[in-house]
Amino acid sequence: MQRAIIEPNPTPPADSKAASPSKPGSLLQHPNSVAAEVRNLRKIYNVGSPQAHEALKDVNLSIRANEFFTLLGPSGCGKTTLLRILGGFEMLTSGTCRIFGEDVSRLPPEARPVNTVFQQYALFPHMTVRRNIAFGLEMLGKPKAEVERTVERMLDLVHMREYADRRPDTMSGGQRQRVALARALAPQPKLLLLDEPLSALDLKLRQKMRLELKSLQRETGITFIFVTHDQEEALAMSDRVAVISNGHLQQVGTPEDIYEQPQSRFVADFIGESNLIEAKVADSAGSEAAFDIEGFGQVQAPIGQRVEVGQQVWLSIRPERLVLGAVHREGPQATVTDRTYLGNAVEYHLRAGKHALTARSPRGGLRGRQDFAPGDAVSLGFEPGSIKVLLS
Amino acid sequence: MSTARLRDLRVFPGFGLLSVGCVVFLYAPIVVLAIYSFNDGRSVTRWAGFSLRWYQTVFANQNIQTAAMNSVVIAVIAASVATVFALGAAIATVNGKKGGGEGAYVVLTFPLMVPEIVTAVASLVFFVAVGISLGFATILIAHIVFCIPFAYLPIKARLESMDATLPSAAADLYASPAKGFLRITLPLLVPGLVSGWLLAFIISLDDFIITALVAGPGATTLPLHIYGMLRLGMTPEVNAISTLMLAASTVLVLISGLLGQAGRKH
Amino acid sequence: MSARPLALSSRIPQGFAHAGLLWPSLGVILVFMVAPIAIMLTYSFLVPGAYGGVEWTFSTAAYEQILFERDFLDDSLTFTPDYLIIVARSLIQATVATLLCLVISVPTAYYIATRSDRVKNIWLFLITIPYWVNLLIRTIALLFVLRDDGPINSALLDVGVIGQPLALSYNGFAISLGLIYSFLPFMVLPLYSAFERFDFRLLEAAYDLYASRRVAFFRIVLPVMRPGLIAGSLLVFIPSVGSYLAPDILGGGKTLMIGNLIGTQFQAARNWPFGAALSMILLTITLIVLLWLARRAAQQQRSN
């Protein structure tokens, strides 16, 4: 697909304001420079009142230039608050917030080189698509000719040329979404903030927009900070993901890291599905350890940190990495309590002692895999490296 | 049910007829009044042919013209001042809900809660007590006061139905608070402002009892003049001038209705 | 740093700007509406001046006057029900008007709410116009048709049904009709918006459970509509109690209501303290009714 490319060396919007030390042009040469950084960030709503609520608790985070960064977490976890603090819509309680090195903690939104795609798009209903896209450029006092040129380029970028003179209320959710993107990209911000922009779209459109957003980010080279509660969305689009829960940063890493190497029960449970089993360290030797599971037996798993014999830990196993077989050997066993057909997989609910487990096998019963019925006794096997040891 | 006929479940027999009766009851007197304003004859009862003579009499009457002019001038000023004040109050109460919003709302709608006759005599007593002589100015002040809630409520409703993130979006796109207000909030408030102004205008134009008490000897408005004419008995001039006011009100309601519909389409 | 602090931005209205926007309206209402009523309250405890106005002597005479007559010679109080009758008549007239408005409005509002959108708008428009048309003119129009030589009496005389004009105007009946005529739209419109929100599946459920139409209407529709019925009733009752024009024009000055009695004290009778006391009573009645409504509404909200 041929797309118009944003000039590689755009004029930063904040040029019209006094405080803007860095230029995007220079940071393209240093892809590892820091786009946004928050240090010891705390946000408390209704400070001093009985309804005081701490939305962010001492958050430290660095977002690199040119990356597609996602803040992921359940609703109410503080991810939107963090985004709104970056955008300047919310005042932080303590800590600092820097954008390309500049402390913006006390700047209003209009003085930040940052644009936002709002959750419900917040398109100006009394203006055409064209006027919506031109708004930011006009507010920056750009010359008319430049405004026109940029608007045209944006219309092409999001494929909305034929709707240029329509008003937002006559358009579908997907179209509004594109206009919102074009409007936020037009002033060529150093940071683009996206507040769950796909949540108002239906599933098919959402999947399509994921790809478009990703390629838009690559083409423009603008740092995207994306907020979502949808882990699939986060894994599919992001260069790096920060998982937030209850105002705390749980883990930051690539999608693979987050999925394969969860560092806490919350991350293991929130990203994908996990069987979480309480266990005790039975024996530890170098990078391997043996764990006792009550009513279940002993399993071996690699460990990343030092553990003490007798220490209480949690073991996490993804359902698709739990292998069921006929009972013919020693080792952990379970009873099938329920079988659910899912189309592309079969899910088995199992009981092993006091533990309830879930196993999923692709297209169960076919391709040599054995199928089981409720009441069957099965043996449990673990793929190598499939058990993660979690200390918290 | 004994009859097997399936009817619209929502229909209750007789309700339609009653509704027609209700509308006929509301309209019959004003329609009859209007018809007799075209009656060519001194008697207001016997039909003596079509004529516009009573309208000619009304238009030739200098006092009626002065009174009408007063009414319009007072209504325009009162509605305009009330709308400007109400706009500020609506922005303040909708944005700053936290601090004392309830109290401000009670005060702003207080004029709606007090019986008109009480407002009328209280205003009279107040003006006399503080030594403001009754006349055009006192009518104007009283009208501004009771117009404020009528202008305030539609503006507030419009502001509340507005997407609250739009000002944030404007700020995000580098608009200063003043520019954001002028380019985004104000244009979107226009339907609320217009219907608030029109309501206030109609209310001011219609008022009789408050005006009657604070008018003093010199100043007069159209309703006051008509009331005075009525003291001399039911004359065809009363019919004619009443019909003119009916027509004016109807046109205003039509305009505000059409504007409201256009606003909703937005 | 060059940029302005965050607190100046549009989303967090600073106390100063906030007050600047709010206070013109609040100030005007407090000075020209609330203060006058406070003065009235004060005046109601003073004695009337010789040529209108008041004299600064504390007295509860204005309130006593409602129930008693003070004898000129020996200062003794005798119970006189004249003013009490006027207050009672006001309440009765307002109650009757409210009930009749309910009877007319419930079917009308229901009928309008169940029309298609296009037809509904026409009906609503028809009801809205009288709502905004000048009350004085509408009252005059009603007087015009009710008079002894008005169209109704003329027609009946011509046909020969009656030998003498019916006394349709200048009496209690005319006032009742006038109040209904004045405030009927005040009842229809809120009832309509309540019926609009009515969940008609409830009606289907009632029929499904063997209810007849009559039972469904009285046992399901009306109870669900209660908040709307109460709101509409108050919108009729409150202006009816204090009504001035209907009794003045249609009652012919003979059958007074409290509104006219108040007006007279400030015009012909020149007894300001008595007028102020009557005003306070009318205001109290109104505010009690409104407070009761507000509390009910709050309870309704809590229970939902």
C-alpha cells in the first residue's frame, strides 16, 4: 500500500513556544533517546478529603523515542491517569514528568508538544473533517499554505479525502477514529497519546485498525503511547508494554517478555490465562529447583532468583502448555471434570487434589492427540520450561 | 379476552377523543377571540361581516404604540442582560460542580419558586424602601431578575449535554483557554443561548402582575395597556390587539421550536 | 520557565474567574429577589403607616388580622372567618383545578406519548403554543366566550335552549375553568415526558398475566407514573394557589383568592404589613410543597 510519508524532519510544534529544547529531527538519529520519563510520580485525587484516592503510587518509567509503548491494565488501575498527566489534563501530586528532557510537570496541555487521540475521539461537532484537522495547526499560527498542505497530506494518510467536507456526526466510528488520528498527527507532535482509541469499534474494525495504527507509527516515526485494557491489543501492536495494577507498575518489557516471563502472579494471570499453583521449594540446585505441590507430587522448574528450601512460591503454567496423557506412568495425575469445545481448541477442566486446573489442546482428539471425557483420569505433563516460578 | 381480535396493546379506547377535546378546549377561546377581532360591528357578539377596522384603530392609537414599543425594548434588554449573566452562571456551575454548586443552583432558580404575586409586591416594597422611583428602570430590573432562570436552564442543559472532553481536545491542540472557549465552546452553545434568550424574551413580553406593581404611574407595557382597556369593557379593540399578541407569541414559539430541532440535528 | 502554570488552564476554573462568572447572576437575584422577600418578612411584623408604607413598631397584628377582627373601641379580638375563607377558597380552587387537570391530562399525555414520532411532534407543538402564549390574553379569551352576551350564551339563546343567559362568568365556576385553562399545559407536558420514558413491556407483561386493559392501566401504568403525576400536579397547584389574573378577570372582583387579596393590600387598601403577612403565608405554603417534592424525589433516587 502506498502511503504519504510524513517529512522525516518535521518542524516541531513547540517551536512557537519558548520552552522546547529538543527537535524530533535530532532524535531520529538517536533512536535510543528518552521520549518521556516519569520519576517518583504520585497522583492522589481529593487530597486531604475523606474520599482521597491514590491513583498512582511512585511510578518510574522511561519511554524511548520512536517506540510504540502501551500502558496495559484493568480499568481503574491508573493507566489513563498516567496518560492524562503526560497530556497535561491532570496535575501530578508529586514527582516529575519530562518530555524529551524538558520538565513539563507544570505546563498546561496547550504548551506541551504532545497530542492526544481521545477515547470517544472528541471531534469538534460543528467543524468539518478538514477544519478539525487544521485546528491544531491554526492554533500554532502556521501560515495558511502550510496548514492546507499538511491537512491534505493527513487526509491521504488516513484515507479520508472523500469525507474532507463532512461533519463528524455523519460518520461511522471507524471514520471518526481516522479523523481523530489525523487531527492529532497534523501538528507533528513529539508524542502521540492514545486513550483506548479502539474500544468504541467493533471487533473486525478493531483488528484492522491495530495493523493501521502500527504501520502509521512506523511511517511517522512518532512515539506512540497507547492505553488499553485489552491484552491482545497490547501484545499485537507494542514494542514494549507496561503492565499497571492498582497504581503500581507491575512489569515493563516486550510483549514476549510479558507473556513468557511474567514476574508476578498478577501479570501471569492478567496476560493470557495461567494456572497458578501454590508450592513449596523442596530442593534447590543452581538454576533448577524442585517444588512440592500438596496432593499433587513434585515438579522441576528452572529458577531465575535464589530460593530457600521450604519457601512458599507460586507456579504458573499456561493451559496450552499443560500436556494431558493416558495414565501409564508415575507422576502427577488429575481427573477431567468438564470438557468445552472451543472450535479451534478443546479446553479441559481438571481437578488434581485440591487444585483446579485448565488445559487446552488445539483441535483435541485429532492429529494424534488423545481426547478425554469428564470423569477420565489423566496424567499431567509439562513442556520443558513451561513452569514459571513466581515469588510474588 | 372474549374477542379474538388482536389490537394494539398500547391503545386505550377513548383516550384519543379526550386528547382532541383537550386541544379544542385550549384553542377554542383564542380562536373565537381572534375571529371576532375581524367583526365589522361595534357589538362584540353579533357577526356583521369581515373588516379590518379594529386593527386600523389599534395601529392608529399612539398609546398602544408606545406601550408596545416599551414592551419590546424592555423584553430585548431584559432577555439580553439575563442571557449574558446566565451564560456566566451556567459555565461556573457546570464546570465547578464541587464547590457550593447546589447552593448556587437554588439561588439561580429561586425566582421560579416564588409565587408571582409575592415577587411583585416584594419588588414594589423593595424599590420603595431603598428609594428607587418606580418607572421604566424598575420594570427593567424586575424583568432581568425573573428572566435569569429562564435563560439559565437551557444554557446549562446545553452545556451539560456537550462532550466535556472537547475543551480538553482544544487545549491539546494548542488552543489557549480563551481561544478554546471562542472557537469550540461558544459556537456549540449557540442553540442554548438562542432558546434561552427567546424564552426570556417571551416571559418578559408576557408578564403582567409584576410589571403592574413596579411600573409606577408613568411607564406602561402592552399587557398593562390591554388590562386597562379591559377595565372599560370588552371592546373589539381588545380582540384585535390580543390577536396581534397571540400571533407574535405563536411566531416566537415557532421560531424557537424550529431552532431547537435544528440544534438537535447537530 | 516560560509557560503558564497549569492552574490557569480552562479545565480547572480558578476561584477568581469562577466567581466573576457566577456572581453577576447570583448578586442580581440576591439583591432584587431574596432581599425584597427578607424586607417583606420584616414588614409583616410592623404596623401600617397612615398613608401606606409601615411604621417601625413590632406587632403580630398583621397575622392576627387573618383570623380576628380588632374592635376599634375596646381593642378586643373577635373571630372573623372572612380572610380564612379566602385562603381556604384558594386552596380548594387550586385543588379542584389540579384534579381536573389530572383527569384531562393523563389520557392526553398517554395518547401523545404513544403516537409515531411525526404525529407526536405535531401534538406536542399544539400543546406547547398555549403554554407560551400570554396568560392575560388567554384569560381575556376565556372571558370573551363565557360572558352573558358571549358566543356560548348567544348560541344557546338563539337555539332557544335557554331563556336567559347562563351565569358562566364572574363566579367561582369561571375561576375554576380559568385556572384549568391557564395551567393545563403545565400538566400535560411533564406527564408526556414521564409516559415517554414508560417501559411498555410492563404493559405486555401485565396482559400476559391476564390483566384487563382497565386493570393494567390503573394497577401498572399509573403507579409507575407516580413521580410524573406528582410533578405535574405541583406545577398546576402552585401557580393556581397564588393566581391573580383568573380570579381578577373571570371572578369579576367578587370572589377573591389570596393573590388578589395580597395585591389589594398594596394598591387600594394600603395595608402593607397585612399584605406582607399574607405573602409570607403564600410563600410558606409554596415552599413546603416544593420541599416535600424535593425530598420525595431524593428518596426516589436513593431507592432506585
